[in-house]
Amino acid sequence: MPRPRRTQISIEDTPYYHCCSRVVRRAFLCGEDQYTGKNYDHRRGWVEAQIQKLSEVFAIDVAAYCVMSNHLHLVLHIDIETVNNWSDRQVVEQWHKLFTGNDLTQRFVKGELIEVHFVSQLKHLIATYRSRLSDVSWFMRCLNEPIARQANMEDNCTGHFWEGRFKSQALLDEAALLACMAYVELNPVRAKIASTPEHSDYTSIQLRINAALNGEQPKPLLPFIGNERTQQPKGIAFSFKDYLELVDETGRVIREDKRGAISKSAENILQRINVPAETWLKLTTDFGKLFRGPVGSVQEVDDYYTHLEKRRRHFASSCQHLQFS
């Protein structure tokens, strides 16, 4: 029996999670459906706009995303520190960006006097909202449900649009995070619907590259902040320049089908995260097939399952085979 998502999240082990949702019926999420002749490319705009909207509401950052013809990928970062530092008013204001709340919360944000006998009810609501605003399941719910409603209305039908629950997996170390991000962002290149990462429409890598041309990083995405240091800002502790080079080099190898053609410069970058070039190419090509559960070193995976009180170690052998360290 599937376990609740909250029993698959261990902030003690990692704030990073890879999520994937697939459509259930034959109609496409976006792209061209050869069977019906209809084109659904405009739905990519729906998804991307909703992702960016949610990144401004939740205490959850988007590290990477990609919208394909019948599924979408996200790499999310749970920002517990931010949600815990929000005042009660900020929590309710954030929640009201998506939901109307009730008369009590509306009165609270307007600064109206709350009767004593309603205070405990208000505090309970605020605690609930605070929890939900750092909950991956609520993030995915707020992403998928509006898209499903719009698609059903456009297709003039009812019923499920998404294939059951979204899938998620913990990314337990730097190598797992970077490999998963590259895997997600190179989806269009692997599928041969884009020639290069910068031409991969509706992906986070295209957003990052376009911003980089102006010497910036895109606001909707979790930034790269370089090497770890004291009092560092929030972000991915890896060089943005090195990551772009890795993705570009990997995309070239995948596109040209030259497994041993990764450059010496890219190999040097991979050495710093202790991942051999062949292993990196395997990860960024077959990440979804290799792993169904948490990804990281064998010890990290074991600790993750221990903290969640799980006895079965799914796909731990894949981590051992790929020698995450």
C-alpha cells in the first residue's frame, strides 16, 4: 500500500526532492498529439506560469523543472527556515494568494479585533497554513489541480487528468542533486525535440541561460551561490558557471551520441563532486530508470530509511553500483 507523502519526507536528511507527474489519458499535456492532430503547446505556458506563481507563495524553491508532452519534472527545495521565520500575518497573507481562507483569517489580515473565543481557532488555522506552505504535496496539488481543471474544460470532459499521485524521491547529496537537475533539464535534448539546452522551451535551464546572458540568475528559481561558506545566502552551493558547462557538455554528448566525448574541463568539474564521467552520463541519461527511491551514497540512503522507520531499502543497490560518495 502506498505510504502518505509526509512519511517519505525527511528534512533531517535533505531538503531536496525530485517530483514527477504524468497524464492519465491519451490527450497530451502539451505538444502535438499525432493521434488527434491537436496541438497542446499552449498548455506549457499554463504550467510554467503556475510553477512561477507557486514559487512566490510557498516556502519551497524550484531548483529545476521541465514540461514534456505527457509528463512534467520538478526538483524542489523545502525552505523550513523561511516558513518558520514568517510572522502569523505573513503566513495568512501567503495562503490568501492562493485561497480565500475564511471570515476569521480575512478579518485577521485586515487588522480587525479577534474575539478571545476565536483566538485558539485562528492559531490552529495559522499552524495548518504554515505546515502546508512547506509541504511538497500541497505544492504539487496547487500545481496539478488548476492545470487539470483547465485541460478538462478545454477538452470538454471530466475525470482524472493526472496518473494517480505524483512520484517523489529524496536527493541526499550534492552529486544526486546536480545529476537529477541535469537529467530533468536535458529531457528535451534526450527526446530530440530540442537541439541544445538553450533551445529547450519551458525548462528551467532555458530560463537560467537567458538570465545568464544579462549576468543574472532568474528570480523564480533557486540560485547557485558558489562554494559553501559561513553566513552564506540561500541557494545551491555550486558554481553556476560550472553547472552550465556541465549541462552543455552533457547535452552535446547525448545529442551526438558520443559517450566518451566529454571535455577535460567537464571531467575536472565532475572530479570535485566525486562522480566519474561515465557514471555522470549514465545518471543524466537513465536517472528515472535507475532510481525509484532516494538517491545518494549507500550510507545516506540507509540513514534516510532509518529516520523514516522503513525496513526495505528500495534501489539501494543502484546507489552502490553507481558509487555515490
